[in-house]
Amino acid sequence: MVVVTKKKGDSNENMFRKFTRLYIDGKVMDDIRERMYYKRPSQVRKEEEKERRKKRRTRG
């Protein structure tokens, strides 16, 4: 969850910029898209294995 607190001297525009930056950096949309549909446990394992292989190849 993204929370932005207003400090003295912050305008609404600055608050909106901070919120959007934290929202993007927090990868909130990625998490929402990922949870949008149910994935079978076997499908999740296959995707994780695919990511591990992908990382292993890039390391060298």
C-alpha cells in the first residue's frame, strides 16, 4: 500500500508526483495484474523455474 504524508510547504501537485513515483516504484500495478487471474500451482512453479533459468543464463 502506498502512503504519502503531506509536509509543510508541499503543494497538491508535489503530493501527486510523490504518490505516482511511489506507486510505480512499489510495483503495485505489476502485483495487481499478477493477482488478477488464478494460476494453478503447477503453472506458478513452471514460471518460477523459467525465471530461474533465465537468471542463471544472464549471470554467466
